[in-house]
Amino acid sequence: MPSSDSKRLGSLAEGEKVNLAGKAEKGMVEQVILKDAKDADASWIQITKPKAGYVLYRVGGTAPYDYLVPCVK
């Protein structure tokens, strides 16, 4: 289970593209999202690339966790 206490595997550069983990269906990926136990506004989203793990996303405009955005090919 990812958490802010978990070992950090690395960092993503601003604007770096990631591959979401999950089930692909109709051209979309149903993401694997886990809520953070300590912060109700934060979620951990599972990714497979550039390195398998989770990235933190926090709603409400709280930097630096408010910049994960969807991309369309």
C-alpha cells in the first residue's frame, strides 16, 4: 500500500509522461487509484512507466501535488 511514509523510488520531471497501470477498455485506461490513509484529498495512482510504482495526486490545488493531468494521443 503506497503512503507518504513509503520508500521513494524516484521523482518525475515536470511534464514527464507516464503509462497508467490498469485495464484498457475502449481506448481508455481504468486507473488503479488508492486513497491516502492520512490525507482524504490525496490519491495514489499506479503507473508502469517510466518506472513501476505510484504517483501522488492531491486535489484542491495544493502544490506540488496538483499537476497530474490526463493526456490524449
